[in-house]
Amino acid sequence: MGFDRLEHVPRPDISPVIARSWLLVPASRPELFEIAQESEADAIIIDIEDAVAAKDKVQARADTVAWLSSGHRAWVRINDAASEFWSTDCAALRDVPGLEGVMLAKTESASHVNDTADRLPEGMRILALVETARGVLHVEQIASAPSTFRIAFGTGDFKRDTATGEDPVALAYARSQLVINSRAARLPAPIDGPTLSADALAEGTRLSKEMGMSGKLCLTHTQAPTINAGLAPSPEDVAWAHGFVRAFEESGGKITDGSDLPRLARAQKIQTQARDFGIEAAAAELGSLNY
């Protein structure tokens, strides 16, 4: 899996609303929990679903609860609402102090989200993982469910369910549905599925961003820096934003054509992202640029 011991480097505390890299960690390997926590991933998800064989789920669930009850915090991917493990997952996690939220596997309806929310503390955040044709078909309802915090795309299971190929065009419709319905429901932009090949990661992250997704799952902490950089504004973007806002303010807010206000909104969003992700200092060197 590529998990190596890391030296801890303090990073900005990234809100899950804008988190870019979401690291899935097998619950059957508790020795990886600390390594994941010390990594550059914006969010950690301990996986007690697909990453754990049925015979190992009891121990993996217990190890997860123990770690989250000892001062640590993480998300947990639980088994889908139609599985025999789902209710036990919810009951085990209900009173765990370090639980950030749950990722609900194979979400196919609003009732899956609502029923899960009923078994967890009030206000618990639920990431709806859409992995099937039925999930995409019902994504409007899923996004509109009161307890849905954000939507993620399980590309591997979706390709198996639909016999879809590897060409990005084959997943464009599904990705667009997640993006459009997230926006319509006033949710944060969705989280894309993982790119398994290290060589293809930068391009896969670029595609996620181009499709309107602002987060990406990963299976090893070594992918987090590439994802974080790819889903954050570039230094050139930040320099342009600073220059545009400065010029706009110096002009007294004068509007020259219909593109000024949309560009101002984009520039202000980039400035906010730069502050949130702690990259403003790196962009300052280019702050004199004004595109």
C-alpha cells in the first residue's frame, strides 16, 4: 500500500467542506492509522467495508473504535445499508468520541442516508458514496437528503456495475450528475474516485478538477501531495487573483464590461482557497503579476 513512517509536519487544519485528499486506510491494519494521521492527507477514512474481509470485520471494527476512543479523529467508511454488517457498524460507532463522520458505501437512495442518520448521533456528517447505476439515477434525492454532507464517487464499483471502460469519457456523465446535483443541493463539490496508477495521478487529478470535483480519494498517503496541489489554486492562479482584486479596488470598483464581476468572484474565491490551504505565502512571490 505504500505506507511508510513519516516525520510529522504541522499543516493547516483543513475543513472537510473543502478537503482535497481523502485517504482510505484498511481497518484491518491498525498499524497504518498513525501513519495516515501524520501524512499530508486532508482527511482520513478508516475503511471497514471493502478493505476488510467478512471474517475480519469484528476485529477491524473493534480496532477502529479503540483508536477513535483514544484521542484520535477520523472518518469511517461503513458497510452499505443493504448489508448484514451495516446496523452493527452504526451501533458500534454511535458513541465513539473521535468519529468525524461516516462514509456510507453504495448509497442508492435518500432512505439509505436517512436510515443511517437515525442510527447515529444527531448532526453526524454522512458522505454518500455513490458506486452504482441506481445511485447515479437517484443522486438528486441523495444530495437533497438532510443528512448528506457531501457526495463521493466510487469509480471502481461503478465501472464493475455498469461494465464501463477506462476512458474518462465513459464516466463523464456520472461525474457531471454528481457535480450538478451537489451544486443544486448547495453541497460542497463532490469527491472523485481514486487513481490507482502513480504515473496517471497528476492527470487523473486534473480531470477531477476539470469536471468540477474538489476532492479525490486515495489509497496511499504518497498520493496526497499531488492531489492537494492539483486541487488547489496554482501559484499563477493566486498571483492573478491578487493582481485582479488589487486593480479592481484601485479603480474604485469600476466595471468596464460584463466579465468583471464574474472574474472578481473567481479571484476572491481563489484568494479564499489560498488562505484555507496555507499557500498564500508561496504565491506572494508572484503577487506583482496582473493578468
